[in-house]
Amino acid sequence: MAKARRQHLHNMIDRNKLDTTHTTHRTGSPHVLVCTKTAESWKQACHVYEQNLKHLAEVNRIMEGRRNKTIPRKPKK
């Protein structure tokens, strides 16, 4: 039963793309599944947040330029 439980957890971690690494320590009996939490999704979210801040600053720069008439608006048809 222990092997089946380890395999089930291994599959669930991989299938759900959880922020953990997992290895099986094969010393002794039963073997031990060791899970270690990682921060990959948090790092990716921080990267997206930083990109969003840069884009927002660019939009603000464009809007400020339009208010000051330094960036012309598209002509109306």
C-alpha cells in the first residue's frame, strides 16, 4: 500500500503543477516520499506584476503627454 500512496501523491503533484519538488528516499522500508515547497509560481507572479507596472507607467506617460498636447490624438474620421 505504501508504494501506491507515494505514486498517487507523485501523480497528483505533477498533474496539478504544485509548487513542490518530490523525491523518493529508497533507504529502509517503506521508502519515503520527500516533498519540498518551492516558490516558482510566486516568482512568476512577481515577474508579471513588474511587467504590469512598466506597462502602466508607459500608459501614464502617454496620457500625460496627451494632456500636455505633446502627443497628438488620432484624427477623428
